[in-house]
Amino acid sequence: MHRSYQPLKPVTNRFLQHKWDQSDFDNHRRKVNFALPVVDTKGIKTPAHVHLKLKKLQLQDERLSTVDRDNRLLATKLADIVGSKGLVDHRNQYQLKSLNAEKRREEFLLVGRQNQAIYQRITARQSEYRRSLWLDDWERAERHRDDLSRYPKGQRQDLCFCYSR
């Protein structure tokens, strides 16, 4: 029974009612397929001046013309270089000048004067070391050593200790 056609309203002939309902449904589907939209959903048509962007094209042409002009200038310069003998002016005609040279020179002179003053003080000073006292002390130490030693200084050099087995 579930496969049989069940009409919504009571009918006398189910087969005919099914045929009529099916034809009505097919007619409805055909009308839906061929229906045209009532609402325009395409959107507005953009104006031509928005698509063209004339100002952008003008700026691009100007930029290309400046690039072409620069390229022509470079090409002529390169042609001149290739055609010339290749002489290069590499000498600088200006003199180097430091901004703080004067201050450095003054500091250099100041340090020189200070060094000169230190040198004068060192050379003017008398030595605190007395060489004669050192020599006397050394001679006294040698005499004391010779007195204590088994062999005096002159005899030690003459003696030779050779151990033979």
C-alpha cells in the first residue's frame, strides 16, 4: 500500500487522479525552468572613465618618457667613453682639512711642553745612588769571603779536582 498513489482529496479513480496530478506537476516544473527573473541582480554598469583610468595612463607615459630620456643620455655617455682614448682625471685638486686640526695641534704642543719639563726635572736632579759606596761595600764583601773560604781566590783557580775511578 505504501507504493500506491495516495491523493490528498477523496477521489473516485486513483489512477486518473495520479495521471492528472503528474501532468500538473510536470507543467509546473516546465514553467519554473523557463521562468525569467523579475528582479535585476546584475548590478550597475560601471562607467567607462572608471575602467580607463586616464590619469594613471598619463603618469605611466610620463615615467616611461623620463626613463627613455635617461637611457638615451646614458647611451650617449657610454658611446663617448668608448670613442675616447680612455683618459681618466683621477687627481683631486682640493686639500684635506680637518675640523679639529687646530685643537689636536694645541694638545700636541701642550704634551710636548709637559714632556720637556719632566725631562728638565729629571736631568737637573742629582743621583741618590753613590757608586763609590757600593764599590767599597763590594770590596769589603770580597775580602770577607776570601777570609772565610778554604782556598783563597788566587789558589782556587790553580787547583783542579779530578776524580778518576
